[in-house]
Amino acid sequence: MSICQKNCRPVWAAKILIVVLDLVPATEEVEILLNIVNDPTKWQEAYQAFQTIRKVTLRLKQGLYVDVLTLAENVAKVTYNASGQPAPFDYNSGWKIGKNLRAIVNQVNDPKFSDTAWLYLSDLDVE
């Protein structure tokens, strides 16, 4: 396993998001974010993707859907930060992905899903 450098963090974060997407209804906002992550020349667009996802998250109250969208928000933050653009999000946005995943795993309460989720969280060898 290699040490993940700044430029592989968005791909790592997106893989974690993809693992949980089947748990909730599909959203255009998250699909747009995943397309941004797949093209490093578009990573600066993740700032707007965050804003768009955040609007959806704020309309909801709680539950699994909110937790998945909150994870997507942090994927957007990590992606934007990797773009090197000014005014980055908090430096610890990537660390929050683990917390987001824990909330999702706790709600799903399925050992097989849990094993898969933790495998993806620990897989930094994404280059």
C-alpha cells in the first residue's frame, strides 16, 4: 500500500461514497460530484457541488439519507481542497469521512456491509 498523497484523496473519498450510494435514492447532485472527482481538471468545481448538495441536506431532518449526503459534502470538500484553489475548506474534512461512514454503518447494521465499508475507508492505495 502506498501513502496517499493529496491528489489521490478525492478518488479515495469518492470510492467510499460509492459504497454507500445504493442505500439511498439516487441524486443528480451526487452524480455531478462523482463526475467532478473523475476529472482532476474539474476539481475546483467541487466547491459549487458542495453548495448544491448542502442545500439538499439542509432540507432534510435526519436519517440515513442525510448521513450519505453529509458524506458527499465532505467528499466535495476534500476534492476542492485537492484542487489547490484559494479559500479551502477545513483541513480536517477528510477525517470527517470516517465519522460519516460510522454513522451510516451504525444505521445499516449489517456485518457484511460494515466489513466492506471499513475496507474502503482503509484503502489508501488508490493510485
